[in-house]
Amino acid sequence: MDPYTHRRSARALEANGDLEEALSHYKAALALDPEYHFARRDLGVALASRGERKEAMRHPAHCLNPV
């Protein structure tokens, strides 16, 4: 599966309330393309909604300042 399909799957899963599976698809998308900023942003938002704010902030910040 390509990173774009992983992100689309993650968004659909998240919309249907399956946050855990969505997180795994966001992470899979980023494993395939670490510079896929939309997936990184969405992962950050999903982590924040789960209360993992410190980890969530890493992802959008990476979009602005890649390491």
C-alpha cells in the first residue's frame, strides 16, 4: 500500500471511531514517506485527540523544521 492510501484509510477509520487502527495507518504512511506532511499533521491531530499532546506536537513541528 502506498502512503497516500494509508492516509486515506486512516482518515476513514478515524471518522468511524477506530482511532487505534487509524494511528497505525498514519504511522505506516510516514514510514513509507517521512516527508508526507499531511499524514504527519493528521497523526499529530489524532494523537492530540487521544491526549498525547507532547507526542502530538512533534509531528506538526517536524513539518516546519524537518530533522
